[in-house]
Amino acid sequence: PIVTMGNTSKTLVLAIVVLFLTSLVILPPATVKAQVKTITVPDDYPTIQSAIGNASSGDTVFVRAGNYLLTGLVEGLTINKQISLIGESKESTILIQRPYKYNFHAIDILSDNVTLSGFTVKKGTFGNIFLEGSGCAIIDNNIEDSYGNGIVVNGHNNRVSGNKITGNSGFGIYAESNNTYISGNYICDNGGAGIIVDLSRNTDIH
């Protein structure tokens, strides 16, 4: 048998098709939010710097216990992304800058919103940690035996808490920044003052 559609049915079908096609044009494509991930050293990448190079903002780079030689020619290790760099244990995850006449710091933090926690950092040529970013946190590390300062804070709104800062040839902490929060650190046996605050505003020390 032949089934025919009346004018009303044809109009209804046409209206549905038009609405469907219109929705394809008007509705924006669905956006997929990048999922943060954890990269493990040395499981995923053999060096910390290569892991940072393959990380995206918001990721965590987790470093298993061991001795890691920081071999960058200018800075031993450069953190230039908004990541968390977390060591398995500050007593057994040890970052040592390779001695070299052109090296500056063991770790240079260039990006904002970086967290560094769970490491022993030592032997920095001009210092162990140079913090240039803002909104960063250096928490629960051993910062020791640099040939310069333990930690230099140049960014703003940063936190330096719960660290053991000892045996550095220069100052324990040198802060030239605004809104810096320094708390709960053990600082002793450094060549210069324990904490220097210079050209800064709203520095809070506990």
C-alpha cells in the first residue's frame, strides 16, 4: 500500500529538520577541559627537567627518592610552568647542582603559582633557590650547603614555610618582594644573616 503524508505532517517534519539544523549552527561546540596529571620521575621521564618540559600548567611532577644531579648550564633546574614539584621525601630526594663556573642557582622558579616541596636542595653555586614567580610556595624542604644564599625571594605573594635552611655561605633567606609570608622555618649556621628583608612591603615573619 502507498502511504501519503498530508500537508500538516509535511510541515511538522520540515519544522523539526529546520530546528535541528539551526541548533547545529547556534550552539557552540562543547569544550573539553584539559585534565591535570601526575608525571613521575624516573618512571615516565629520566630527568626532572624533561618531566617539567612535558608537563602542562596544573600538573604535578612527582620525584621518587634518589640523588639527582642538576646539570643545566645556567640554572641547575628551571621551573617555567605553573606546576607542583613534589619529592617523595625531603630526607631521601636530594637535588645537587653540578659544580660549574657558569652555573647560578640550583633551582630557578620563573613561573607563578609553583609549589616546591619534599626535597633536599644543595650545592647551588650562587644560591640554592631563586624565586622569581609570584603566588608560589616553598614548603617542607632542606635547603643546605650552597655557595651563596639559601632562598632568594623576588616575586610577590609567596610563602616560605617549614623549611630547614642551614650551612649556606650567604643568607638563609633574602626577600626583596611584597606580601611575603615566612613561617615555621629552622634557620641556622648560615654565613650571613638568617633572614634579610630589603625593599619590601608587608613581609610577615613567624
